[in-house]
Amino acid sequence: MLEEVKNKLNQFSLPAKPKTFGQEYFFPEDISKVLLQELGTLMFKLAAWKGYSLRLLATLDIEKSWLENKHNNKIAKQIAQTTNEKRITKDNALGQLILNDEEFRKLKEQLIIKEAEVSSLREVVEIYSMQIEVCSREVSRRSLDLQLKQRGI
């Protein structure tokens, strides 16, 4: 079922992995000193990386949702199987499963790792977005400067 959902995602036109993806890069501290062509190249590179990162994020989100559902179903099953007249809480069921069910502990660990991967990749996408915005503002600023110069202002 998980593979079926991933296959549906792959039916879309998604960005391929850029050749430079994963390489460390230098983002200039003073963007105003970067040549316009270099600025454009940097901006498109960041956009390509962002697009590919969003593709990866979509896949990680699918996997995280799958793990969350398995996790929550296991807890619900534990609560439903309680034979006492008094129902146990979700927290109690979670504690019992962590203590007594090795398979659940592994599932919980996988979920924690997947949540961390999703969170960190979201932060990387945010870095790319912020840097694209900085480049875009610099291009706009230069365009405005050129227009003002052409008008003699």
C-alpha cells in the first residue's frame, strides 16, 4: 500500500536530482558584489535544489504518515483489547507497548527518525527559499537602479 501511494506521487512530473545537489556551496555575505550572471546562476541552482528537496520531502511525508498510522493503530488496538471495565488512556497504552512490544519499540524509533528527517529537510527547504528571496531582491534592486539611472535620477 505504501508503494502504491509513492507510485501515485511518481506519476507527476517531478524534478530530477540536480548534478550539484548535495555539494557544499558558498552563499555570499555581500550579495551586491556578485556579478549579475553569477547571481542568476546561483538563484537557479538554489531553485533546482529546492524543487528536488520538495520532491524528497513529499516522499518522506508519505513514509512518515504511514508510520504514524501504524503507530496510532497499534495504540488503538491496545486500548481496545483492554479487558478491564475501566479503559486505559492513550498514554498508558503507549507506555505498555513501549515496555512490552519490541516490534512497537522499533516502529516508534522509525517514526522518531522519520519525523526528524522531515523536520530537517523542511529547514533545508527554508534555507533555499530564504536565499532565493535574497537573490531575487538583489536582482530587483539592480533593475530599479538601472531604471533610475536611465531616467537620470
